[in-house]
Amino acid sequence: MKYNRCGRSGLLLPAISLGLWQNFGENFAVEKSGSILKAAVEAGITHLDLANNYGPPPGSAETRMGEALQKELAGLRDKLVISTKAGYHMWEGPYGEWGSRKHLISSLNQSLKRLRLDYVDIFYHHRPDPDTPLEETMGALADIVRQGKAIYAGISNYSAEGTARAASLLSEMGVPCLIHQPSYSLLNRKPEQGLLQELGRRQIGCIAFSPLAQGRLTNRYLNGIPTDSRVTHSVFLKENNLTPEYLAAAREWNALAESRGQTLAQMALAWVLRRPEITSVLIGASRVEQIHDNVACLNRLDFTAEELARIDAIQARYLPESLV
Ligand code: NDP
């Protein structure tokens, strides 16, 4: 594994981190999630990412992580960076989502119980809240860090402007913004329009979620739809996301990856990691082999100017709307 410094902080994160959004809820075999976690940690993936609502049902991924810390990962707490988040809908009523101090602190207390931990390493505000004063949300993050319930504070899904305001508020409160977690991949290049530059200027770390576009930047769908693939069971990825234009681009990217001696997944991860602002790529996995395939991207991270131009040309030809 390669470890990268997270922004200007003392924290090193693995270039590849594992998220428990999918495949760690009650609908997935517990032995399988345990073996994926074990394989990830054995491969040097020291960072595991959660949120209050990961499951299904919401909360069950944290419960499963708490169990794994007693079993497959027993004794490893201090060797791991465990994050969680609050902000998306978690429980009924006015305090179950968004960015109030009430929501963040109540939700983190619930998360800690499910995880069976006294503290998490990173606590995120999961999405901006247009109605709560940012001072309140950032004040809650800062207090959570001061209370020792989280070691570091982060934000997710914030715009470049929102990030600038949030980071300034946090630093006025003496708690730096450690990290931002945006969606960033070959199929979502929006962060290139200002967010990455803002993070670079402020030396805030960046962990890119869904770097494989939920599996679309792998060989998963090149020859039909496998019965166990995410498209068959997720509300967040549907068959109509696999358009003929997408498939044409994925096939050409796949050929380019092969010419580099890589799988498409490996090239897609290396492509995200090419940006100096990126601390880590935050992958998901439904089987142990995917962990091994993805970690092996580290064998070839460099790109020639011609390869980058070819990647862009394929995108411009088939998916111009995804090219910024
Ligand atoms: P990815 O883009 O890495 O997609 C993961 C999926 O891709 C896997 O479940 C698998 O699909 C497929 N896959 C992975 N590796 C391979 C491979 N080598 N070959 C073939 N297929 C492969 O990430 P996710 O969308 O899962 O998101 C990762 C994490 O990001 C989440 O767990 C969460 O922690 C975070 N996240 C954060 C959000 C936020 O708002 N902050 C929102 C969304 C995610 P299959 O199941 O079909 O096998």
C-alpha cells in the first residue's frame, strides 16, 4: 500500500480506502462482508468509511463494523482510521437529518453505540444544509472534535464555495477541516471545476467516492449484466445508466487499460489518483477479488500525455456531457 498525507495534517491515509455503503447491510452474507474487510486490511487498506445510514437497514453497516472489530479485525482499532457521517435521512422527525447541532451530536452518539467505539477518527457532515446556519453545523463538528468523540472533522458533497466558508469557520474555531469527500471519477468530473483547486489552495485532503462509478468503470458490464451485479439490486444504479454510449466508451477505455497492462478498474483508479489533490480513492467491493484487483492499480499510476489525451478523446466522443 501507498500512504498519502491528508492535506496539511499529520494523518496518512492509504491511497485506496474501503467504504461500507453497499454490501455490509443485513441483505449481504455476514461472512462475506467479514472476509472483504479482512482482505482489505491485510492489503494495507487502513481506512474504512461509514455513515449513520449505510445498510440496509440504515445503521446496520455500523453494527456490522462493530462486530467485525470484535472478530475479523479484533485488536486492530489503533491501526485503523474509521470514519462516519451524519446529514442524510436517518430517523423520522425534525432531528433525523440535515445539519443542526441536534442532528449531528445525536446521530454520532448513536453511531458510536452501533460501532461499539468511544470515538471515530473522522466525523463528516454528509451534505450541505441550505437552512441551518453554517456556523451551527461547523460549531457542532468543532465541539465533537474537542470532546474527543472524533479525532478529525470533514465535509462531504460541499461545493467549492461552501467548502471555502466551512473551512474558514472551522479554522476560526481552531479545528481544521481535515478532508472533503466528493464524488469524483471519469464519469463525474465536476470537482475539476473549482473544488479540487480550492482544496489544493487550502491544503485540505480529498477522498474521492465512487471512483469506479459504482462498477461502470470496471469490466463488470462489458458483456451483459451479471446476476449478482449492483445494477440488479441497487436503487442508485439502474440498467438505464448502461447506455450504448457508455458501453462504447467503457469498451475503448478497457482496451486502453489493457495496453497499459491494467484492468479498466485499475486504470480508472490510477486516473483519479493522478491529481495531486487526491489523498485516497474510496472504493466499494462485493468480493475479495475486487479488493486485490483494485489494490494492484498501485503498480502503474503514471500516465503518458498521449494516454490522458486518449482517455479524454474517448470521453468527448461518446459522453461529451460528462466532460468538463
Ligand atoms: P465504487 O465506484 O468503487 O463501486 C464499487 C462497486 O464496483 C463494487 O460494489 C462492485 O460492484 C464494483 N467493483 C469494484 N471493484 C471492482 C473490480 N475490480 N472489478 C469489477 N467490479 C468492481 O464505489 P461505491 O459506489 O461502492 O462507493 C464507495 C464508497 O464511497 C461507499 O462505500 C461510501 O463509503 C462512499 N460514498 C460516499 C457518498 C457520500 O455522499 N459521501 C456517496 C456514495 C458513496 P458489484 O457490486 O456489481 O460487484
